[in-house]
Amino acid sequence: MSLKLREHVRNIELVKRACEDEILCKFIKGLEEACRRLKEEEEGFEAYLNMSCEELKDYLLREFGGYERPRIFRTADNDYDIIIPRGRQQAHFRLRKVSDCGCLVTVHIEPTDPLWHIGCGLADKMLGEKRKPAECIPFYMNVDVVLKLLKNAKREREKDLSLIKDL
């Protein structure tokens, strides 16, 4: 790899639709394998982040709260499931390790309702991704957009709390 390209790859922060970038897949060790682990419904919404999945997991949990979903409840081939509930909806981040300093991320919005998760989780496992009911298909979004929305919501919540303190 040329010095210029190596420096470019090192300076990457976030690349949307990373699996479609053949050059990136060729030069970032582990990216191609992480891309193969995506579910079909996730394709086109993935982003490569130039940080370890452990760092990203810690950041998401520290910054926005939420929890890590236990492996037994996962319906995708990923390393971490991070759930950030917000009212009746939640952001569900799927993190796939690319290397010690790279992570492939997808995020979708889904209901927080446990009955939805039981029914749709079973449908996904038993019927498969392509045959599950339409109401079980989550709403995928770009990672950077969801992070921005979460940051804005956190800022608004902090502003509201400071107003309450002032009363």
C-alpha cells in the first residue's frame, strides 16, 4: 500500500456504505470479512469507523445510556448489540469487529415493546430474514444521522434538566 493511501486510511473517521468501496475492502484488513457478516437488510446502511468496537461500545453506553443485548437474543452475526431506548422506540447498534482499530456498524430503529421483540425475533429465527412479516422489518438509518439525533436529544434533555433545577 502506498504511503499516501496508508495515511488516508489511517485518517478515516467514518465511511458510509464501506462494503461497496472495493479499494477500502482491499486495504483494510478484516473489512471484507465483516461485510460478509451483514444481513441482507443491513446492506447499504453500514459504516466503517476507525475505532475499535470496544471503544465504540463504551462510548455509546457512557454517552447515551442503554445496555448490551445478550448474545442469546441476537438475530444477526455480530460482536456487540447495543440498545439505546428512547420512549417507545430504540436505536439498535450492531457492531462487527474489523480489526483492533476498526469497526463496521449498522443501526436501526425498532419498537421497545418486548412482545414485538419476542414475536419478531422468533419470526426472524424460524422464517428467515426474507420471509418474516413486514411489521418485523426494522427501519435502518445512517449511523452518523442517528448519532447526531442522539446527541441532540441528550443536549435537549440536559437543557430541560437545567431549567427544572432553576425553578
